[in-house]
Amino acid sequence: MLTKVIAKNKKALHDYTVVERLEAGIALYGTEVKSIRAGRVNLKESFCVVEEGQLVVVGMHISPYEQGNLFNRDPLRKRVLLMHRREIMRLYGLVKQEGMALIPLSLYFKGQHVKVELGLCKGKRQHDKRAAAAERDAKREIDRAMRSRTGD
């Protein structure tokens, strides 16, 4: 099935270590879908919580659709994610016991449906971020050396 990525949360990959990736549907209104098709969505400060047995994404900003006038919704409203109850309860248990967080990593179209890729994440400490940056720099140096060596 054809997938088209709309938005990615690059900051989440910098601040968290992703333990598990999941896919969920999202309940949206028509003007929100049109705004998403135009690419007017921001995932930077968003996270997920379980409220009354439902998985809800908080802080996802979907800009109002320009031709939507009175049908537009609040850009920062809470949006319900669509998952099986058993899966929601499993995630709720992991978040409560192990101190993990549910973070939206990307938003994409799968066919005609909007889907959210969730990450079950553990927060990185400052020294973890420095180690990841050093590792990335070392890999870049190795790649550069290999390219210059094969060019001779």
C-alpha cells in the first residue's frame, strides 16, 4: 500500500531512545485532513496519554484550513488515536511502570487514511546525546576516509 510521509518529529529521535514503534489511526475532521494534505502540521511538542481508556495525542498542531471558515477546529485540540483496547492497556502499563513515554514520530497517509507512527520511548540523558553525536561524527569520518581511499 502506498505511504506518503507528511511530517516527522526529528526532535523526538534526538531526545529519546525508541524502544518500540507502533502504528495507529487518528480521528480527524475534514478540514484537518485538508490542512494535513497541504503539509500544515507540527509534531514537535506532542506526546500521547491514556485518558478514560482512550489513547489521546496532546500538543499536535494542525493549522486551520484557509477555506474552512466556521468548520475549522482548535489547532491544538486533543485528538483520539485509534488502537485496540488491549494494545492501549499494554502501553499504559509500560508507561506507568517503566517511566517510558509515547511520542508521535511521524504522520503519514497510508492509502487514503492518516496514520501516526508512535514510538515507545525512553528519555536520553545528556551524556547519551553526546555519545550519539560522537558516534555519528566517527561514522562520518570513516565514510569520508573510505570514499577518498577508493577514489585513488
